[in-house]
Amino acid sequence: LIRWDASQVWVIPVDRPAIDPEDARRELARRFFHWFGPATRQQLGRWTGVEPSDARATFEAIRGELAEIEIEGERRFALAADEEAMLMADPILGVRLLPQDDPLTKLDHPWLVPDESVRLRALPRVGASPGYIPGAVLVDGTVVGGWQRQGRLVTIHPFGRLSAADRAAITEEALTLPIAGTW
């Protein structure tokens, strides 16, 4: 059992769960495709950190539960049970300051921020940091910059000029962040 907060991690011993390892692998894959789908089998392998053959075997074990979805000519998969909700989802509207580990920002960085020259300011690769731990600034479903917080200071790193309305909405969103010592 792992618990953490902004400054500490606790590993708490517990009894091993009474679950078959193969059932656990399949459930992990289901959770991956639920959170990150539509995704590829290769992304499943990278996310779980297993060999490609293990990812392929796990993928094939749940293949009957997946729906194939084509995105820009690429075959991807999502849980079939999630397909209707994805098709009926409203577009993302408004401003959000997404933390570094938000599921939206975990995969497909080139689709989220096509301009490679600014991508690292919001979506760093593992081991490549712009000098701060960024989050992504999302405006109406588009990543328009990065953000960071140091203590009580929130800094926005826009990719380009933002409208006055977007700047005001980003400021309003930043002011909703919980800051230690203010409650």
C-alpha cells in the first residue's frame, strides 16, 4: 500500500491480495484502456513497463472487451463499455490547470502540442525538464501553455499571446488552487 502527499511517501506493508496474477494483469489493462483509451497496445506496454510480448499477451486476453477506434489513420482501442460515453462526450470547455500527472497529458504529446519547440514547457519527456515541474494550461480543450507552482506563486508559461478573456480565466482558475497555510 502506498500513500503520499506533496513531500512524503509511505509504503505500508499489507497482506498479498487474494487475486490470480493473470486476473490482475487483465484488470490492469482494463484500467489502462479506461483511463487512457483510445490507446495502442504499444502504449499499454510502455505504461506497464513490460516486455512487448507480455503486453501483446495481456492485450489479446482482453481483446474481446475492446472497441477499435481509428484516429487520424491510426488503429487504437478503448473499452467497448466506454465507447458510447466517448462518442456522447461534450467538448472540453473553459480553463483548467492540469497537474503534471493528469491522465490527459500522459500519452500523445505530439497530438496535444504539435509544436515541438514549445512542447517541453508543458509536457516534458521523462528525464527532460524545462527547469521546473510543469503542468499544462488547457483552454477549451487545447494545451496553450505550461504552469508551475512554487509555494504561493503560480507562474503561467503561455506558448503565445492569450486573449484578455483567457488570461482572466486562467488567473481565476489559478486562484482556486489550494495553497498551504491559507485555510
